[in-house]
Amino acid sequence: MPIFEYRCSECGEKFETLVYSSSEESIECPACGSIQTEKQLSLFASSCGEAKGVSNRSCGSGGGYFT
């Protein structure tokens, strides 16, 4: 069950929710109840380091390399 990030078009609330199936069902905003929500691009899904302006570094798990 993947967790997706959403933003409500009505109130601007950003939230995460578990999605139980691959079907595109209406996701309700927990703040205002609107179903006018948009799936957001998660930073976790982005290329490693690009979100922080770091390039040419490996994305290995573990290692503990910090700048």
C-alpha cells in the first residue's frame, strides 16, 4: 500500500494518504472534505540529491555520507 501526497484545490491543505488500490478514486481532503485534490510529485521519488542541489553523489543506502 503506497503512500501518496496530495494537495487540496479548495483549501490548499497538503496531506498524505494510503492508497489501497491502483484505481483512481476520489481522495477527500481531511481539512475541508473536498474531493478536488491533486496528486503531488513526492521528493522521495525524485532523483537523489537534486532536491537539495547536490549532484554527482551516489544514492547508496547506508554509507552515511553527509556534507
